[in-house]
Amino acid sequence: MKLAIASGKGGTGKTTIATNLALTLDDKGMEVQLLDCDVEEPNCHIFLKPKIESTAPVTVLIPKVIEEKCTGCGVCAEVCEYSAIAVIKGKVLIFPELCHGCGACKLFCPENAFIEVPREVGIIEEGKASGISFTHGFLNIGELMSPAVIDEVKKAAGDKEIVILDSPPGTSCPVIAAVKDADFVLLVTEPTPFGLNDLELAVGMARELKLPFAVAINRSDVGNEDVKEYCRREKIEIVLEIPNDRRIAEAYSRGEMVIHALPEYQKTFETCWEKIIDLHQNMMQAEQQEKTATES
Amino acid sequence: MKIAITATGPSLDDQVEARFGRTPYYLFIDTETMEFEAIQNPNVAAGGGAGIQSAQLMADNDVKYVLTGNCGPNASRVFGSAGVKLIVGVTGIARQAVEKFKAGALVVSGQANVASHFGMGGGQGMGGGGGRGMGAGRNRRS
């Protein structure tokens, strides 16, 4: 089971849920792997305090022009979707930090004047946090290509029973990179107008990607009822509600796990997991039935 | 001599726009006659690389000097290759800025005066409350 924890809005509690859920399941003796895919601001390690065992660089391939072959025709600049190449007075200028490594310049160059060279954009680190296999990535400061680092973090996914991915916030490319092949997505939100607005965007994304999902509401006893009403209307299950408990904020601010500071919450995360497993199974069964129905 | 100035509107009586790559208009001006041509910036809503594209536009139009408020390192690199001279920190009414330029009161900077993505709306990651990513209405494809 590969579970992605995502949210449209930042600061809703993705990391709190990802880390506490991972540790709850680890405590129950399950095999758990946690992948922190928020490579622009990874923070699971602050709470889980893993012992890092290995570090590896992440590189992307960028074009390099062989000047003797280049005629300055400008095709490369025209085909570059990201303006990473300009051709000025017959000379190719490459802007590495804008390059997505798609290879179009090399493919379309009529003179075959490009080679590709690796460029480091970040690192990944792997280790252990109690029984949890832990991997996170850091995008180098000033870099834009977070999906490259996210993909590398995700390659660490082994054959563990449970893989939990902590996604970056939003609904843009880095988030898609993190959630796209998950079995299930948990969308974290808060009961505020901002929370609802960004939840609707995240739901749109999950539906577009055809990913099964459910909602978690953090600080569920503040704000208004609009998020719950929206979920009712859209037939979206709410599998977790965490109250606005000052003690959680205090534990968080000390870098402590909620389930360590407040063991009564262990049950909350256990129940959440059971609901997700049930929902996932039901959805799989429904899909299977649909398939058989259309086949016959 | 042909120069370009970034402007908030299509006339010499409009304000100088502070952002080079995402300015609404470029005014191409003949400094001898003060005849000018206003073109709408095609890169104003580009996903990324607006500065590079806009700088290429200046080079393609054979502009000798660019007058603007702020310019980043990518556009500046294109200017360097193209031999376009860059003047930053320009403010006020476009016509007056051009007069100042003609009087020799504006100094070529030769390099960027702001970091990459300086002119891109919201900016990056202020604290925990969402708003991450590169600002105003940008559908980021990275």
C-alpha cells in the first residue's frame, strides 16, 4: 500500500499526519517506509530524527553544444518549451536552471551538435527512524527542478508493506510527481475558507489523476462547517479529524511526535489507517465489479 | 539610434515599468526623431524564461540600449552576448527617461540588479501558510 499525504494548502498538517501515522503503524509491528517528497522543504526528519546511513547526489542531464558543429540556426531555442536556450548572433546560450532535461534540443538539432552532461540539482539521504525506512531529498537552493529529486526519493521505495509519501503542498508539478503512482491519497485540509478552496483544487487534481482519495481535517473544531458540507455533497469520506488541541501545537513546536507526547492520539491514527484500508479495498472491489460487468 | 524602454502603457507618457521580462509594453524609440513603436510584451504570462525571451526580442530588433527598472541575470546574460547595453534603475515617465538618457544622465550598469524571478508575483514560500511556488497565476510546469 502506497499512501500519499497531500494537500492543496500548505501548513495543514501533512507532515504531522505522515510521521505520526508511520510511527503508529511501525509501533504495531508493520513494515513501514516513509518517503519525504517535499524536497524544497523536507521536515519529516525534524520529528522522526532518523539516523542517516547514506547520501547520494541527484543529477539531471542538460545539453551542451559542440561549437564546431553548431551553425546557429536557432532550432534548439525554438523547440525549447522552457526558454532554457537562446540563440544570439549565431551563438547558443544555455540556461541550465531552466532546463527540464527533456532532450528536445538534442533531438531536433539538424547538425547533431548537442551532447548531454549531468548537473547536480540536489541530494537524497536514506536511513532508519526506529523501525521505519526513511528517505528524503533536498533540492539545492536556487534550483527549480524539484521533480527530478522527488523521482529519486521515490525510487527508494522498496517492498515494504506500507509506503507513506509526504507530498509538497499545492497541485503543481512537484505534487503530481509525488502522488501520481500512489495507491491512495489522503488530502489534508482545515475547516477554513482557504482550506476549502485549496481542498477543491486538490480533489480536482486527484480526480484528474484517477487516484482514490479521502480527506483528513486538521484543527477540525475551529472555522466553519463548509469543508464537511463539501465532502458530504461530493461523497468524499473524511477518515481523520484532529482537534485544535494546544498540546499538539506545543509538542510540534518542540519537534516531538504527537503520539509520544499524547499517546491517546495513537488510536486516532490507527482508526484512520483502518478506514483507509477499508475504503481502498471497497474501491478496488467496486472497480473489479465494474470491469467484470463491462467484460460480460 | 534605436533604444527600448519598458513601459506600463503604449505611449511615451506612460510610466517606466520596473520589471524587464514581464513589462506590459516595450517602446522601441528612435532617439534622433523620438518616433516610437509600442509592442505588447508576448512573454508577460510566460511560465518561465520571460526575461530570456524578452531579451532575445530586444536583440532581434537590433536595440542598442535597454532602459528599465530591474533586470535579472538571465536576460542580462543574453544582453551581454548580443551586445545590448543595459540601464537599470530607470523610473518616472518614459519620455523624460529617454530625455535623460539622451542628455547622458543615465549610466549603463552592464549587469543584473536583481535575482532570478524577482518580478514574479508572490515569491517563494513565506512560512507555513501555503502560497508556495512562483506567484501570480503561474501554472508551473517544472
